[in-house]
Amino acid sequence: MKNILVVDDVMVNRMLVKKILLNALEDINILEAEDGFKAMKIIAQNDISVVILDVMMPDKDGIEVLEEIKTSPKYKNISVIMCSAIHDIEKVKKALSLGAMDYFTKPLTQEQIAIRLPLKVRNALESYQQKRELIQFYEHIKEEMQLAEELQKSMIAEYLNFESITMYGKYIPCEGIGGDFYICKQLQGKVWFMIADIVGHGIAAAMISTMLNVIFSRSIQIHKTPGAVLENINDVLFEVFNGSRYGIISAFVGCINEDTLAYSNAGHPYPILYRETLESVEEISINGFLLGMFENIKYETLNTRIGSGDTVVLYTDGIIGKENEYVNCESVHTFCIKHKQYFADNIQALIKEMIPFFQNQNGGKYIDDVAVMIIKKT
Amino acid sequence: MNAKYVNPFLKAVEHVLGQFGIVDITKKSLQTKEDMSIESDVTAFVGVVGDIRGNVAYAFSEETAKKLASAMMMGMPVEALNDMTRSALAELSNMFTGNAAAIFESEKCHLDITPPSLVVGEEVLFVLSFFQTLTVSIDTAIGTIDIHIGLEV
């Protein structure tokens, strides 16, 4: 049963509209109000789908009631049809600009009684119903997104402490959940880590990041070098997605074994390496094909010495915010040089400053997912 | 009082009645009085303020009133003048005057109208205003309607 509220100070008009609608429409219930105050009271106490609102009423007129309905977050979706005598047509124009859906003029002609008024009200009922369904659907999706977001957050740690390695991380997806991903794991005395950026963002990208988690975790058990791990991931992605754009990913994989850092890169922005003894900030410039585009790609593994206090800064290109520029680490490099003092004892502060710094450079909003992972040898 | 103040009211009554299917309206008589004294079964009246001011009253016999109310209520039978039919007649007088106001407006003469009032009762004489009043009687299929126009012009 859908509730329709008829608001008119003239008793006979309410009776006429009620009679016409009850004759023409099924499954409706008519409520009546003789002024604006009573109308708002009824709206507050009932689930009203449509309001038929007279423009001219004493005390609180139809325009005031309409404004109150349309500015209320709770009631704004109610469909409102205005009615007025023909000489109030200027007020009807105002009502339409305030969000009324339709109007009709009094007195009701035979044509209006038989066709127009029932049709207008039927449309208004449908419109209200559609809006409600849309809101319910949106709420449902939002709930699902929140669940997915929690799941993703549980996969991505912000702090990990192993024997000789500490990992700090921060991940800000631009749509609640997203397609950036980082992981850090200790396995048989070695610490493996990967950062990856999946093309696009949102749910699809998040699903792939979940997959990547599994492939990486399995791959490091089988393969010995970061290059071999990337080759393995590339093969799996190509097999699953057959080179379609959904499976295209940039990634950097590193493995620290005592004082050696082995690493390999698949089209990911160059990480930054801070060397404590030299107080130097350098780029780890090695490149390779993006993952998932071509079959049988070889990824080179390079090694470098890593000492106590040395720190690797990994990030996704969302932090620079320039899409399609996969290797642009100039600004991150400059930033790290400028904030060198944090590397010694305040990595948290470095991350804290890094994200807003790049966010500001991009007009104050995230257009892509943002992820930073910092690996420090203790 | 000039005829130019009378015609919009006549046109409006004709137009509104036409919308309820009451056509074939003829003017029966026109008379001038020094005040608006009315002696009818049912009288609906509306005040007018603005560029012109005064009162307009629509008066009918009880029979005509019932038929008018019935026409207004989509042909529902009207046995007696109850709340609903009184509301119908009041609204009808509002429509008449509102339509007339729209015609005046199109001639650059602005006027606002007050909510309608209704006087019902046999052998009631009442004097609504002391302006010179023009009374136009019109004949319709449902009886005679007297339109009393008392304006300060």
C-alpha cells in the first residue's frame, strides 16, 4: 500500500483528488492535510510516496512545505506534485525550480480527471519507488565495499618487525578498496617484499591484488631470485588474463639475505635507497616489462650490499599521480633528499609527510590509489 | 462604475462554469444599487484588494447551489448543503474571482483576493458594503446566478 498525501485547505478539493485517485489507481492509501503544518506532521509520521500540494494555503503555504521537503535529507526523495488555480502559475514555475516533479491546475477538467491526474500520480509513485530502490542498491554496494575494504586492510600490514628488518607501510585506496598492493614476508631467514600497482582501481583491481598475494606467497617458496619470482607471476597472469588489460601490473620485488639486497623490476617506478653510512639517497634504477602483457619474459636480478640503517622506499605511481607514467621517481627522489633527516630514526614521520606532500602536488585529491612501503635494515 | 470592471467577472464565471460543463449562459438583467444588500438562499463572497478594492458576491437559490456543488463534485448527487457542499461553493467563488483577477492582471490591473465566505439561510438580508453595486443576473441550465460587484473605483 502506497501512501499519497493530499494537502489542500479546501475540503472539496481534497475530496475530489481523493476520489479521482482511488477510482484510477490500485493499492494506494490517501492521507489528507488541510495546511502545511499538518502536512509536515503527517510526513514525519508516515511513509509517504507522493505529496499532492496546493500552492495557496493560509499560514504555511505550498511553496514553504515544498522547500521543507526538498531540503530535508530524509524527505527529499518524496515526489511532489503541485496544484494551483490558473492565476498562480508564476508560483508553479517557482515550485518546479525547487524540485516539484509536476503540477496541475484547478479546476480539474474532464480530461485531467480521466487521464492526466492519475497518470501524473502514477509516474510520481514510480519515480519514488525507483529512487528508493536505487538508494537501497547503493547502500548494499556500500556495505559490500566496506567488507572488501576490511578484508584488503587485513591483508596489508602497516608495520612488521623481523630479526633484522622493519617494514613500515601506508595504503590509501582512492575508492575505498583498490589495486595497489604490497607485501613483506620472512622465509627461511630471508625477507621478501613486493610492491605492485594494478591497472585501474576499485573492485576489479582489488580482486587481482588478492590473487597477487597468493601467487607471490607461493612463488617465493619455489623460486630463488626476485627475477624468477616476477617471471613466475608474469606467466600465471598471462595464462589467466591472456594479455587483457585487466591483468597488467607493475611490480618491484626485493629479497634481503643478510647483507645482500637482490631485486628485480617489472615496469614499476624506481624505489629509493638510503645508505646510512654515506647519507646518500639514490634510485634503484632497473627496469623490465610490465607483468601480464607478454609471455615468457625474462626479468634480470641485480644485487647490492645493504647495511644496518639502510632503507628502501617503495611506492606506487599514485603517489605522483601522473597516470601512464610508470617510471617517474624524480619527485620522490627529491622529496627523500629533502627529508633525509627522517631516515635515521623517524620513518613514520617520513611516511606521514610523504603522502600529503604528493597529494598536494596533485590538487589535493587522490586520483589513483596511493601506497608506500619502507623497508629498513636494523 | 465602468463596465470594464464588470466584464472580467462575467467572463470568469462563464469560463469556470464552462469547465464544469455548464454552457449556454445568457445575461438576464443588470441593475445598480447604492449598497451591496443581498437577499438570497446562498451567497458566496470574496473580498478584493489591490488596484481596485471592494467585494464580489455570487448568490443563488438553494436548488441552484446544490446543482452547482454537484457539478463541481464530478456530478455527485447533493441532497443537502453540508460541509462538503459548502466547501465546494466557497471554492467555486474563489475560482470565479481568481479567474477574474487573472483577466485584470492581463490588463495591468493587479488585485489580490481574500478567502471566500459563505452565507446560507432563507430570509436573510445582509449588507456587505456601502459602495455602489452592480448586480448582473445570468441564466444557466441549472438556474439563475446573481453576481454582485461592489467596487470602490
